Amino acid sequence: MRADTASPPRSQQRRALGLSTLAFTLCFAVWTIFSIIGIHLRHEFGLSDTQLGLLMATPVLTGSISRLFLGIWTDRFGGRRVFSLLMLVSAACVYLLTFATSYAMLLLAALGVGLAGGGFIAGVAYTSAWYSADRQGTALGIFGAGNVGAAITNFAAPFLLLAMGWQGTALVYATVLALAGVAFFVLAKEDPQHAQRRAPVPLKTQLAPLAEMRVWRFSLYYFFVFGGFVALALWLPHYLMEVYGLGIAAAGMVAALYSVPASLFRILGGVMSDRIGARRVMYWTLGISALCLLVLSYPPSRFLVDGVRGEVSFALSTPLSLFIVLIFVLGFFMSLGKAAVFKHIPVYYPHHVGAVGGVVGMVGGLGGFFLPLTFGMLNDVVGIWQSCFMLLFVVVIAALAWMHYAITRADNKSWGRAERSTDLPELAAPSAMTLTEWHPEDETFWQTTGARIARRNLWISIPNLLLAFAVWSIWSILVVRLPQLGFGYSPNQLFWLAALPSLSGATLRIFYSFMVPIFGGRRWTAISTASLLLPCLWIGVAVQHPDTPYSVMLILALLCGFGGGNFASSMANISFFYPQAKKGTAMGLNAGLGNLGVSALQLIGPLVIATSVLGPMAGDPLIAQQGAYTGEPVWLQNIAFIWVPLIAIAAIAAWFGMHDIASAKSSFRDQAVIFKRLHNWLMSWLYLGTFGSFIGFAAGFPLLSGMQFPDVDPTRYAFLGPLVGALARPLGGWLADRLGGARVTLWNFGLMVAGVLGVLFFLPGGDQGQSGSFVGFFLMFLILFVATGIGNGSTYRMVPVIFFNQRRQALGEGHLERVRTEANRESAAVLGFISAVAAYGGFFIPKAYGTATALSGSVAPALYGFILFYLSCMVLTWWYYARRNAPAPC
């Protein structure tokens, strides 16, 4: 807890609270502007319901994600600067909205407008710094009541809309927010914490609390109390009109009975958190909410009972009057909970309010984005209107159970010491899982201890990575099947769905590259694997309905990138466990057998969707409307649901079976030195040629084959390419250990050039004539897959050797221990980073196929481009690594 020996004067506290609350109110009003002007935009731009829904949800998404970064910046630069700049930037985005002439421009502006929602965390960090711990709950409750900005928009914007049109309304909002930003910068004072800070806090220190499970428990609370609040506020009018037959005006009035108390009573929640404790308020919030949702979840039912005098029938349902009471009570306690969650944060993390609050706020905001979409899909799948309350009931029970478990465990630990615990160390890393001494280069240590532990971590890591690749590749099968089942997507849209997982996976790898030294390999492997449950469960629901909006499919394709991101952290983690002489084989096994996830998906997928292997709980099949399987049932959801139990088992095995290496800990700043290393960028280019080709060919081959050879079912054979590529990867590492990575890589790129030439030869319209040859086409692709696998292993073997030699040249032979430490740290970061760059190949290769076909009617121009690229890789490999007197022979 914060020890405030000299609190600022009351006048300054009130000034800071008043200014930040006013600023947040205006930001929240701007954040919800599309709820009003969206009606006019729909008519003017001819938007569909799906397009309008995405436009209204986009600011929620931006405002949620931006909270993490804004929280970190507020901790570093101070709330006065960040909050002022945020309002000015948001105002500029609202102003630019008035120039929009297309839907794409509207979406781009909406991304910027959403930044206003991030003002919440800047205000929380700024406000909490002015108050002592015993008054922070009240202060943050008053500040949080700025949610009433949504009501201001609902009240004022319609009048402005009638008088000035949507452009004029946006201009007024932009002007007011810009003036508020200037006024805040002029009138607000620097918060006490930032004013007393002399040196900037390292990013590692700011991010350190995010490794604690307590932060994510707080996030789950906020996912319910804030994310659930936003979701129900959007969903209730529609629900009331459909279930109770109310008109739009009456539905809006009833919905207001939920949303207004869920905003204003946040002040009371802050006061109560100060008086009786935030923990007790959370117990009341989650407990009463669970009871309300239990009743709301019960669908109208009719019962027929065999009685003494015959059948007795009766019905149970929730009348409108009881429904209104329940949602009022639910909104009231949600408002208390929102204040209580943010009362916890400055108490447990007084110097990390921005970073921790940013994560908590981000997760809560994402709930407001994803939950309404999930409500609609549940209606389609379950067919019961009350399914939205059922989902929220599951969430609140999970939060309540986790909170009670954590508190009980903490109290039991402190009971024997006769002290009250303020720390809740649930799921903390056992000391047995942290290796404080790790010296793999010491032959005695390796033989007696190291090898056994390294093998254990490797063989747990492999299935986790295999599952990640399977989830990452799910769309390579889905895009082939969706048109056959009535999903009306164009070929270009299908190529986008096939390519987007690689785009998001590649981007996530940039961040995942640095996570192992910050969080620990054991913990990050378990968490990143568990994250795969989200896309699997959601895809399983979405693909059961041909009317699922394309925008939802795009989101699901992006979420599958979680699987792609895992590779970077997995490879970096395994590299710490093995000595230099064995890294090639170990990482080849990890990556090669992990890459088998692509092949496993493409082999198992077509089998599980052909039969109801998961039973009636997985849902009903769709009937194929075209293609070779016309009229046959297809359980497309099985391709996602089949991985759910395996993911859960693998994540648990990683949590309880793997290890963290204490010496592998380092900050982002320490690892960021790789961006100054030339060989980081050179190896990124080479690995883009090997792994980028592997994942790109795997993602695009089924769809490309189906388009080039319509009479062939590519899903029967697609698994073979990734299979041979994955199995060849350990061979590439083994060959590189014995012959040298540069030599193997050089000749491997020559083989890839030959393979692409072979594909061109067998294409329809090529040298084989108009029909082409699928057998030859397929065999050439198998050669390419083998070459990519060998190249994957050899390039990954090159990295540790290059960086070890570079650090040895820089530090000298007399500092070998330091050389090994720095080389391991840098090579691990490089391995993760180059995998991130290479993963973009999974996006560009399918898109290259689509673009080449759209522009020229043939895929050949894309293939010629690949040949030029592989030739450039050969030149770089020879010049820097393979020739005599090369700068970095390896």
C-alpha cells in the first residue's frame, strides 16, 4: 500500500478530480458518437446492418486496445501530458471524419475516434496519484461516473443532428474536445508521483506486474462488470423488442434503467470500497449478479406433470416487471464492481497504475466488443434469447470462484504467521519450477542434470507448438469448404481469410519474441497455449451459420494468429536449454515436430468434418450445396472443437511440467540491441525465404490447387506438403550441425528455385498444355516443402553460431561466460524476431496468388517473383556466410 505522509492540499485534489472527470465525460461522449450519427451514416453511405455494426464497434475495439499503451505512457510521461495530447488527437480524428467519402474512410476515422475511449486509463492513473489509499476509491468512483458521457451523447447529439447534420455534429464534438484538451494542459497540474520522479522508469519495470496472475484476475472482474455492461447496454433494446414486444421508445426507456445506474452508482461503489473494502464490494457484486443472471437465464418453459387427477400443466417465465427489477439491480451492482476493481489497482500497484490499469481496462473494453457479437451467435446456435444471460452467468461464476480461491489460499498461507495478507499469490511459480543454476555448456552439468531437464521441456513444448500450428492453419481448410456450404464469399475474400492468420501471427511474433525473458518460458508457454481456446470455440460456433457476417470471419481469422505467435516464444525458450553444439537438433525437433500441426490439421480436418465424431453437443451439420460432396452433411465446426480438450491438457502440462530459467531473465531494453545488429536483418530475409515459404505454401496450396485443378479435391492431399516439410526440418538442423548452416542453406535455395520452375512447368496453360498436370504440380510442391523444411532447420542453426562468434570477437576469449550469456540472450531474441518477419510470408504468398490472378488471369507472375527472391537469398548467403573469408562464416 501507498504510504502518503504528505498528501497534496484538498484544493489541488478537487481541481485534479474535477478536470479529469470533465475530460473523461467528454471523451466518453465522443467515444459513443457513432451510436447517434451512425443512423444518418447508414442512409447516406448505403451501409448494411453488418457494416453499420462494424463501424459502431470499431471505436470500442480501438479504445480498449489503446488503454494498455496509454497506461504505460501515463506512468512514464505523466497524466497531464498524455490526457491532453489524447484529447487533441481524438478531436483531430473526429474532425477528419467530416471529410469521409467512403466506408473505408469511415472505418479509418472510427479507429482514431476510438482513442477517446482510452482516456479512461490516463485519467485513472492521473487521479489516483492525487489521493491517499483510503480515499482513492471515492475519487475513482467520481471519475468513473464520466461514463455518463454516453447519456450526454444520447441526449444532445440528436438535436445537433437535426440542426446541423452529421458533419456539423462531428465538428461541434471535435471543437469541444480540442478546447478541453488545451484547457486540461493549461489548468491541470503535474500529478505528485510524476513530479517527484527524477528518471524514467524502465519498460521492464513497468511491465513486471503483468506477469502476475492477480492482474489477469482483476481483468476477468472488469471483463464482466464493464465489458458486460457495455454489451448489455447495446443488446437490451433489441432483446426487449423481440422478447417482450416493446416499441423502440419503451425499450430505450427500460434499457436506460439498466445503463444509468450502471454509470452513476459507480461513485457509491468508490465510497463503499473506501469504507468497507473493495474485496467485500466485489463479493457482493459478483454474488448478487450471479443470482440475477441465474433468474434471467431461465427461458420461458411449459411443464406437463402426471397428477393424481390427470395431467397438470403450468408455465414459468420472467414477467416484464420482474425483468426490469432484475436488470436495475444488475446494473446497480455492476456499477459498484467497476469502482471496486479500480480501487484494487492503486493499492496493490501504486507505482504501476497506468500499466496494470491499462491491461485491466483493455480486457474490459474488449468484452464490450466481443460479447455483443457472441450474443448474436449464441442466439443462432442455441436458439434461446436468454443465452446472452447464460453466458454472463458462466463468466461471473468463474470470476467469483477464482476470487474466492485466491483469497482463501492467501489467508491460509498467512494464518500461521498471525498476519493479514495483502498479497494474493495465486498460481505463483513454485520454486521447483525455476532453475536458478543452468550451465548447459558445462559437460558435467549437462550429463548429470541438464540433458534430462532440457529433454523434459522440449517434449512438453513440442505438442504445445503443434497445437498452435494446427489452430494457425485452420483457415487453409475452412476457405475450401465455406463456398460449398453456402457461405457467399468471393475468391478474393477467401484469399484474405487464408492470409489474415499469418498477418496477425507474424505481428504477434514481434511481441512474443521478447516475452520469455520477461515472463518466463513455462508461464508464457502455458498462457499462450490456453489463448488458443478463444478462436477454436468461437470458430466452432460461427461456421455453423452461413449468414455469419464476413466481418466476424475476418476477426476470427485474425484471432487464429495467436497460434502463429507461439512459435517465436517457443523457439526462444528452447534455445536457452541447450548447449551450442546441440541447439540445431533441439530447435529442429521443436520446430519440425511443431510444424506437424499444419499437416495434422490438414489430415484430421477433412476426416472429423465428415462425421459427427463429437456427438450432438457440437451442433448439427450443414449440407454441401456444390462440389464433389453435394448433398452430404458436413460438421465443419468439428475442425475447431476437436482441438479444445487437447489445448487444455497441453496448457496444464506446460504449467506444471516445464521450467523457467532464472538466468534467462532480461528486459526488453537488453534484448532490443538486436535491432542494431546487421545479421538480425540479414537472417530475417533468409528466414523469410525458408519458413515464410513453408507457411505461405501451406496456407495457399489447398485453395490454389482447387482453383487450378477444379476436378481435384485438394483437401485429400494438402496435408502431405506440410508433413514432409515439417519432417525435413530436424534433418536440416542435423545437416547444419555437421556440414555448416551456411552451406546447407545456400544449396537449399537453389533447390527451391528448381522447385518453382517445376511448378510453372506443370501449371494449366504452361508447357504441359491447357490442362496442366496435377501430379507433376503436386510433386514439385512436395519438393518445395522439403526444401523449406531443410532451410528452416539450417537457418535456425546459423543464428546461435553467428551471434556467439560476433560476441566473442567483440569481448575477447577471456570473457567466455559473458560471451555465452549475451550470445544466448541476443540469439534467442533474434530467433523470435526473424520468425515474426518470416511469418508474413504466410500472408504475402496467398495474397500474391490472388493479386497475380486478378491482374493477369494467371498465378505465374507470382511464381516468377518467388524465383527472383530465392536468387537474392542465395547471393546474401554466399556473400556473408558461405564464401571463403566471409564476414560471418557459419
